[in-house]
Amino acid sequence: MKKYNGKSIYRGVAVGSIKYYRKVEIDTARREITAAEAEVKRYEDARDAAIRQLNEVYEKAKHEVDKDTAEIFEVQAMMLSDDDYNDSIWKMIREHHDNAEYAVQTTGDTFAKTFSDMDDDYMKARSFDIKDISRRILCILSGQEPESLTSATPFILAADDLTPAETVQLDKSKVLAFVTKYGSSNSHTAILARTMNIPAVTGVIVNPEWNGKQAAVDGFTGEVIIEPDEETLAVLKKKRAEEEERRERLMELKGKDDVTKSGRHISLYANIGSVNDVEAVLENDAAGIGLFRSEFLYIGRDTYPTEEEQFVAYKNVARKMKGKKVVIRTLDIGADKKADYFKLDHEENPAMGFRAIRICLERPELFKTQLRAIYRASAFGTVSIMYPMITSLQEVRRIKEISAEVRSELSKENISYGNVEEGIMIETPAAVMISEDLAAEVDFFSIGTNDLTQYTLAIDRQNAKLDRFYDQHHPAVLKMIKMTVESGHKHDCWVGICGELGADTTLTETFIGMGIDELSVSPASVLTVREKIRETA
């Protein structure tokens, strides 16, 4: 028996035979070509074939999984028509006389890195989409087909990595779990694993020699055990039974109130990164959306989104939520969230640079376009606006002036809008220290614990070498949260948490004791946090 430690991306326990999935090897070495237009056509034919394949996978996923999950592949097909992606490949072929394989591989790697470097889980996950569509084209160019993922008997799938397309094509009745070397808890593969209720572990160096061997996957601890002994199997079977009981218990909480034993009500909301995430919010019975990241409308394109584009997206979310609160965070771009058309200068320390509200206040027309779209959407539901990266009273007062200008313009144009709350994110020590003054200016605070921890501890949370120093439970962080709650309540300003700590059930009781009014977590965490709230005295 041998144990390997990885990272759990979906909880659960599975025991069975391993099937090792080896991807096809494709030669992407650079070769100089002489007939550029013929090579361009070769690429375009492969791209068009990839789009047809993705449309077929979309139809399969729509019937076998669900429509929202299937939309991943519809989005990937759209990505293959992206001007920036295609222009990069065409330029390499036409101007540098590179072969199509090299151009696709290089472009895919460049775009994937751009997305993976972003400090946003939703955008990070797009790097896997880029890799997936690029590899699909490469397979077509090379005339190869990936190894089959089918099997007559149940198996644990092991691979270096799995793309969303590969995962959705699995026979769900046969797959017990999957183990990968690469991937993240926010990748589409992880999302699909949760949708399909398949235990999953990543960060394990997968060995081809495991093929055919008995194994156990512990999605709770992230352990993969090759040829487990009877004692280990007994422990895991007990854990699996307990997890099944837990799931049944959580399902019974749907429709229940988020109320402590003493009668204290907590607003339990969900965080989303796109319109497509709303179904997960509703399925997990969240009381509203506490953080709607609007960046997805700006990233991955070469021009600013229009007012109408934004309005449609915000309106769709507001309508789907049917009167439940939707808190839309205004543009939080800059730092590691890049869009070339913003033409932002290179910065040595971008996390503390020209980003988020600073860009909006320097480019008021950009800001007003987004605010107009949000206010227009507010006529179709209960919408609130949240401003990120606040450090001063002057910023808040200028924001309120611009917001008032937008409302005045809409009124003059006879365009209706709702009664919109305005709040700010508390994610800098400066905002915490002046939180009592800020509370007098706004309707609510939402504490962004990820950045608050980074700035409080002077730790770059993107630096893996500092992981062991990045402590969200640090007393300084918790004291700042408590101070923010107290300041907000002095001015009837409700206070929530939308960072990772909101889903940390080891702190739920502490937050309730501090007087926190709202917790906004990932949709999948809603019922777990509800259970903890209802257990709290």
C-alpha cells in the first residue's frame, strides 16, 4: 500500500480500479513554412472542425448533464472565433512563417498564462478553456484522436490533467473518481466533478504504472491510496457512509431560515462571476447574491463593453433572482486582471497600483457607462451597487456625486430605475481605520477578506512561497473585521463578508458573535454554512 497526498477539489470517497489516461503527443515544434495562405487555411479548417466538435459536445452535455454546464462548451466554441486569439495565430503564420501547430501552441500558452495570472477565480478558470480549445485544434491538425475514456467496468480515472470536454464525455455510470496532476478547485473540471458528484483530487504526480491497480480516493483529505489494505478500506467505507448521510441532511436545509438558535437572522448570499452562475445560486437556495463580479464583461475582449451589453447581463441576473438581492461590484480591473485595451502602464507593484475604483474615478465616462447599466437593470429586481478598493472619504463622496449625476440623467431621459443601495468593500487597512466615517456615507459594508489579509499582513497572496505566512485567521485580521462591524452598526450600516473567510465554518460562530449581518459564499458552500448558522447559539 502506498499513499500520495494531493489537494481535494471535490469531497467523497471512491474505491476501484485505476484507468490511466494518456493524452496524445503532438509535435508543436517550430518549422518555417513557405505557403503562408495555405497554412492559414489549414488552421482555419481545423478551427472550424473544432467548433463543430464543441457544438456536438454541447448537445451531449445539455442532455446528459445540464444546460448550464453545457454552456461551457458553447463558450469555448465562441472563444475560437475571438479576434485576438485568431489574429495572433494568423500573424505568426503570415508574418513569421510559422507552422500552424507552433502558432496555435504558442498563442494558447500565452493566452492561458494571461488568464491564470489573474487574481480572480473565475478568470483563472478561463486558462483551462484556452488550453482545451488549443489542444482540440492541435489534435485535428495532427490527425490524432485522444485515447478513449470509455470502459466496460467502473474505474478511477487518473491523468496529468482533464479538460472540461474530456470530463463531460465520461460515462458517469462508470467513473468512480478522478485524480489529476494539474487543475484547481475553481476550474471547469472541478465544477463538472461537483455537478456529476464525482470525488476528485489534484496535485498528485500520476504514474502510468498505476493502470489496472486497485486504489482508493479520499476526497476529504486529498489522499490517493494505491492497493489499500483492508483496515484502510474499512475506514474509508465508514467515511463514505457518513458523507452520504451529511448530503441528505444538507438537502433537508433547503427552504429553511438562516437563523441561529437564539433567533438571530443572518443573510446568507452567494458570490458569482457570471450570469451562468445564477442557476447554482438558486439550486443551493441562497437568499441573494452578495458579490456579482462584473469584470467578466470587460476581460477577454478588445473593446469596452457597451452600456447595452452590460444592462442585458445585469438585467438577466436581476430577473432570475426574482426580487432577491443582487449586489453588483463595479469594475475591479487592474493589478493582475488585465485588458490590453485599457492601456494601463506597467507597474512594479500592481496590487497597490492603478486599479479598481481608482481607474473609474480617473475615467468617469467609463464609470458612468457601467452605473447607467446597473441603474437601468435595477428596475427589474432588487439591485445594490458595491464599490471596491476604497481608501478615503473623498473617494466615496466623489462616487456619490457621479452616481447622482447618472440618476439625474436617467430621470431626464424618462428611464426608470429602482431604489438602489450603495455600499463599499472594506479591503484595505485604511478603510477599516476610517470605517466609522465611511459608514455615515453608505448603506452597507462588504469585507473582502482576501485583500484585507494581503494588505494587513504585507503578503503578496500570489506568491506561493508565502503561502504559510498568509494567515486569514491572524488576530489583526479578525480585529479589523470586528472593528468594521462595530463602526458600521453605529450608523445603521449593515456589514457582510464576501471573501473566502465567509465560508470558513470554524469562524461562523465568531462572526455571528461580532454581529456580522451577512455572509456571501460560493453557491456550493451555502447549505454547509446554513447548517453552521442554525447550530450556533
